[in-house]
Amino acid sequence: MALKTLLKKSKNGCWDAQMIDYDIGAQGSSIQEVISRLEVAFELEKKEGLEDVPAAPECFGNAWEMASRNESHSVFDIRIQE
């Protein structure tokens, strides 16, 4: 399963990850840590039922769309095993 995810480094040095299709996010001190935490958060939400999880707020979707059109930004889908 591939999920659109916005990933950015905060001013405080932490990494933030926010899924676009679901309002699920995480923070970590490295890219590996934030992705691992996001996977855990997604799995926990999935157990409860994703049908009740709304999409991320529109500002995140807009940021993802802008980044996907900008060649200087890396945009990717996080793959989570089902």
C-alpha cells in the first residue's frame, strides 16, 4: 500500500511526516525514525478502522501538491505492508 506523505525537517531539527489521505502524522529525530513512527501510528489506526480517520487538513494536501510540482523537493509515497 502506497500512501502520499509530506516529509519535512522542522526548524528545531526534527523530521515531521504527515500522511495526506489520512490525518496521521509523526515526528522523529531522523528520516528513518519518523517513517518508523509513522508506520506504527498507521498500524494502530488501521486496527481501529481507517474508515473513521479523516484526510489530513487541506493545508497539508496543498503543500504536498506544491512540493510535487517543484523539482527541488522530493515527494514520495511511503509503502506500508498490508
